[in-house]
Amino acid sequence: MATANEQNAALLDLTQGRTAMLFAMGAASAQDKQTAGELYAAFKTQRARRRDELLDRLQDLKEHLNAAIDAVELELGLDLPNRAGDRHYVSEPPQGS
């Protein structure tokens, strides 16, 4: 979980944090717009790779998270019809994709 949280923080920084802001300001003020465009394309590729790495890490954690959810629900005395791993969770596509 700690690694996933760190990956999430890094992705957030690349999406709307200091790194994203600095990059956007640098690209906007660049004299060579072609180079700025190439750098922005590389930046987006890096951000997409980080997002995919985080999703892979979360997939690895899924079994453990489902077990933790089941344990908490059992402790709370919730009588649910199925276990966490059998539920269908709906996700939304990442913003900006």
C-alpha cells in the first residue's frame, strides 16, 4: 500500500502538482515550439507510463484489499450477499485520456 500511495503521489504531481505546473510554464514560454511539443509528448508518455504502473500495482494489491474489506465487514457484523472479490466495481477512464 505504501508503494501504491507513493506512486499515486508521483502521478498526482505529474498531473496537477508542481512538476506539471513547472513543465506547462516552461513549455508555454519556450522559444522553440517544435522542441516544446516534443518535450510535452515525452512528458505525456511518462505520465501515462506512471499511470499504467500504478494500475498494475493496484491490480497486484486487489486480492489483499478484498481480504481486508471482507475482514472489516465481518468485524462490523455486516451481512452482505457476496464477498468483496465477487463484487463488480465500476471505474471511470482516467481524466485527459
